[in-house]
Amino acid sequence: MSETKNKIIGKVSATEKNPSTIDYFYFWTDSQSDSLSPFDVVRVENSNNDSTTYAVVEEINHVTDSASHFASYISSEFGSLTNIKGISSGNTNRLQFSFVKAKVVHNTGDKYTPVLHDSPVSLCTADQIREALGLKGVKNPLTCGYMEMYGEKVRVDINDKFLIGPDGAHLNVSGISGLACKTSYTMFLLNALQQKYIKVYEQEKLDKVEKPRKIAYLIFNVKGRDLLTLDVLNDKLKKEDIRIYKEELGLKPTPFKQVFYYYPYGEKIERQYTQSNADWDDMSRQFNDDKNAKRYFYNFESCRDKLQYLFANEPDPSGTLDSIVNYIMDGGHPFNEHVTSWSEFYNALNQVLVPGSTSLSGTNIALASWKKFARIVRKFNVEQLFTDKGYDHNDTSDLVEDIFVNLHHNDVKVIDIAQLDPAIQGFVFGDVIQQVIDRMSAKDTDSPDQIVIFVDELNKYASTDVPKSSPILRHLLDVAERGRALGIILFSVEQFRSAIHDRVKGNCANSAYGRTNFVEVTKQDYAFFGNIYKNMMTRLSPGDYIINNPALRSLVKIKFPYPTFKSNN
């Protein structure tokens, strides 16, 4: 970028219709000069107050002295496409130039006065770009990608205290399926976090700090199998990707460390009692060689007070389903303390459904409501996940209890729910979220200082269509609003940000926008974007993101390299 240092590319143009303001200014640039792109940073030296104004390019226009398109047509020999020599050329040479609209983002002297007409506009060095965007001297730096500007790469660091607390918290990533690489980008950030805090933890131990900060990660695998090999090196990484990791980003091109996998229990398929999309060879290695995998299941005793999660997305305007769940949780007849297995539970339920049964005398719940409850519950009776005994003594009936046992700094716990029924996925997710909230609220000495939770397809649990009575939605609202104080950080992903509950996305201090469609950018969530940025969002390439962080002075367009862990899809 040294070649661009102090290179003047144009001059400020302040006109009667388009004056310079404290927020925007225009400048003209020679049509033959280096091309600019939206998000590029330029600078203006203010001779009147000895300061430098930095601005981000928003709009680029090209004009000629032609009064109309008709005049342009006439000047080309009334529409002739070629001249005598067969070369395309207009009969009348037109004066032409480009002019740019730039948004002011920083002034080195905090003197936000309009830049003056005819002031030279120049390109920036890498350090000047960082200064302009608030990336210079970042405290608690975390690498979140790199910018490409003037053909050069500039690393982008953010203050992780605005990502995982205490100054700010939560990340929301949106973009259309397939092209936005939402999960890949979130894993890139989590890998960078883990690498950083492994170093921090080792340094704190070296300095003999008594209580090093403990951070753990819970990752839900909701589709495919890519997140089931996070600890396996991606052998398809190109040399250029490896170079970018090492030289541009200061990261190791290595997969996650300290990864443990939880698979849902199921019937024996080939060699494992699991319900999973995982590759059999990978799973066999995890269970038998690496010893970093376990099956989980739900016996009735562990589910009695969790039945509400099975009905999280079921409309219940009269609250009857909720009343039934509470009745069972309280041990109402015939669901008393003697009902300790799933078979006993279904026998008790059958007693209730007998017309004229006296089992529910004294309750105000109609038989029709019990029948509706039974129809829903019986759908899950075929799920092997709900069983009173697993395959062997290593299987766990209390998923979160097992997660918290021997939970070490920087541990990554992956919970596979991809092959489960959507309602069962919600059940597992709701159970984990509730217990994490309870444990982190209790401030147990064995609990980590912070838990980062990653969930894909957030729209399943926190969209505007989810019933307001949903217990999972209540937990997510609790995490979004109190998570920073509790040490629970939510990294969420969805296709359409506009469909997510306002209180969830509104409490996310950090946002990343990948490629989306034309309909989505017309929604209110994108009102603060300029039209040029909105159009750019519909054509972002895979690996490109527009990020928003409280410490940044502007939206920043970044890129990230290919993931370091094995991809199975």
C-alpha cells in the first residue's frame, strides 16, 4: 500500500445543490485514475484547522457534458457504433469525469466542520485506514477478518469486550442459505476467540495469576455434519488461505482444540447407537480412539419438568397445554411420584383418556385438551432419544450435567441435534438453555466465567411467528437481555434478520450481514443502510461480510479465509 501513500485522486467539490456538510462531502476524480469502490477510505487535509478528515466512499457517479442521452446518440454520428477504421468512437469528444459521495467517519482533531472546496482528496495508508475506522490501537483485539482496499489486505481487529462482554455482547449473523457462509464465518470468529484465549490462559498461568478467566463454548449442530469434525484439520486449505491466516491475520491455520461431541441416542445403525449425520469413520474415531464423544438420552425422570419444551411452537391461546404440563410436573393423579418411567407415564395418560374417567376429578381441564396433549406427545414416543436406559454406562441422561462436569477453559462442546424432529431439536435446545441460565445465575465456582452459545436457524426459536408463550423464546429473551451480566453470550445465525424478534436482535451489540435478497433489504432492519450498500448486499461474494461493532466508526466490509476444520458436506 506504500504506492498509494498521499496519492491525490481528486478535489472536493462543494456546489449550491450539493454542499459539503459535517457528515458528507463530494469530490471529483479523473476518469482515468485508480478506480474506487464503496467502503474505501479517503482523506482530506484541512488547511483551515490543521486536522485530517477521513471519509468512507458511499456513491460513485460518472458524468459527461452531454445534456441528454439523445445528445450522446447524435454525437456518435446518429448512432454509429464504429467509424471508418472499425473502432468504436464518438464523432464528438465529450468532457467526462467521475464524482464521489463520501461519508465522514473521523476527524483527527475532533473538529467536525465541512471540508473546503478544492481541498485535495487522497488515498490512505494501512495505518490511516485503521485510524479512520477506529481499528488503530484496539484494546483486547480479536481478529474478525480483513479488508481489501486499493488491492491490499488490511487486518480488521475488534475489541472482544464488545463481543463477549462486559462492554457489549452477542453476535447476530444473517444471509441467504448457501451463499452467505454464515456458519463458516461464525466458526472463524469462534476459532479466533479460542486461539486468543488459549494464549491468554497460558500467559496468566505463566504469570501465576490465581484465577485465569474461563471461557467455554457450546455449539449446536442443527444441519449437515460440518460441525461434527471441528477438531480435524481441513486438508483442502489452499496455500493462499494458509498464508492469509499466518501473515495477514496472525492466526494459526489449525482446527479447534479441546472438542467434545454429544450425539443423540438411537437404534443401532451399523456400529453406533446414534441418530446422526456424522460420518461413521469420524464417529468411530471419536468414540473409540479419541474418547471425546458420548451419547445422550432423556429418561422420564429427567423429562418430567421439561415437557413444556415439546410444545414450544404449539399455539396454545387458552393455556390448556400449559396447564396440563404443570399438572403433570406437580405430580397430579395419576401422574404421581410412582410414575418413574416412560411406559408408566403412557399408562397413566391412557387412564386419563378413558371417557368418564374419574382420574381427573377436581381438575378443570377438559378431556378434549388431554386428547390434544396425547396426540402431540405420542408423536415423540417413537423417538429413541426418549428412553429409560441408554446403550452403556457412558451414555448420559442429563446432558447439561455431563457438559459441566470437568468443564475446562476453552472447551468446545458440540451437541448434535441435526437428525432429530424439529420439535425434539427445540426440546434439547430449550433444556440446555434453561440449565445454562440456572447454573450461570447461581455463580457456581465450578461454572465457567463465560459460555458462548452458538445456534443456527434462530428463526425456529425466536422469530416473530413463534408463540409469545414459548418457553424457549422466554429463555432466549432472558439471554439476550441479561446474558452479558450472567456470562452467557449468544452467537446466532439465520437467513432473514427481519424475521427475528426485536428484543433478541436489538440486544445484539454485533451484527454481520452476508449476501441477502432484494426483498429482505427493503425491510426496516436495513433502513440505516444507504441504497448503494443495500444493492451491494444482494451481490456480496461468499466469504464477504459487512460488520457492525459498537467500537467501529463505520460499517466495514470484510473477508475471511476458508475454514480450518474438515468439511464433510
